[in-house]
Amino acid sequence: MQVMHWVSGFGKETEVLEPRELRLMIYDELKLTQKIYKRHFSISHP
């Protein structure tokens, strides 16, 4: 999705405020990505 790619290009300080649907979609994608990285690369939070 081009919008998500554009938003992620701003880095970890990015926060989507509106529309709520986009904010939730990005949140869901990040949670899924976090699960994948934890499972495949054993990354843990400090």
C-alpha cells in the first residue's frame, strides 16, 4: 500500500492521527511485523 509506505518513510517518530481507519490499519501491521521479527529473529525489548 503506497500510503503505508509513505508514512513509514518518516521513521519511528511518525504518528498517524487521522483518519482513524488508517491509524488502526498501521497499528495492526506493526503488531504483525513485531510478531514476525520476534519469532524469526528472537528480538526482545529491553
